[in-house]
Amino acid sequence: MAPNSASIEPRQLRRAVASLEASQVQWEADPKNLKATVSQQAKLIAGQEAALHNALSQIKDLTASLKEQAFLLRRVSAQMQGMRSAPQVVSNNYWINLNQKTSMKANGSWENSA
């Protein structure tokens, strides 16, 4: 897996160049270690690719889980909105009866009728 060149940070690139320059000095000083160094780098890259693949798999799983949770939240939210009671309309009879009781209290006839 080759990394996308657009996603490499300048700091990482500087470190990689410095590492390569240091390796070049070593290889020039001792060419016999070149084969061992290349082998070590290949193992390191293979390990990094495996770790990257694992991380991407975990990200994919987490994304799927978040999408499922979002779906469930929307469904519960819709259910909760359906459970909210609609505004209730009070009939005119209620207001008429209330006015009659109020006028009865004012007249003093409330105590007599109770």
C-alpha cells in the first residue's frame, strides 16, 4: 500500500529524508549492511501496513455503528414527537358553565346550590 502523497505532512517528510540521509551515510561507510537494512525496512513497512489496515477496518466498523445509532435516534425522536399530546380544544360549553358558576358565586347563590 503506497501512501497518498497529498496526505504526507511536511514534518513526516523531513524526518523521512533525514532518516534516508543517515542511512546513506551508513551504507557508504559499510555497504555490507545495506541488505540487512533493506530487509529491516521491508519488515517495518509490512508491520505498518498491517497496523494501517487494522485501523482502517476499525474506523469502518465505528462509522457503521455511528450510522446505526443515528438511525435509531431519529426513529426514537420521531416516536417521541408522535407521543406528544396535540393541543386540546376546549368546547364552548366549558366556558358557559364556568361563567355561570362565577356569576353564581358573585350572587351568593353558589352556597345555596351546593
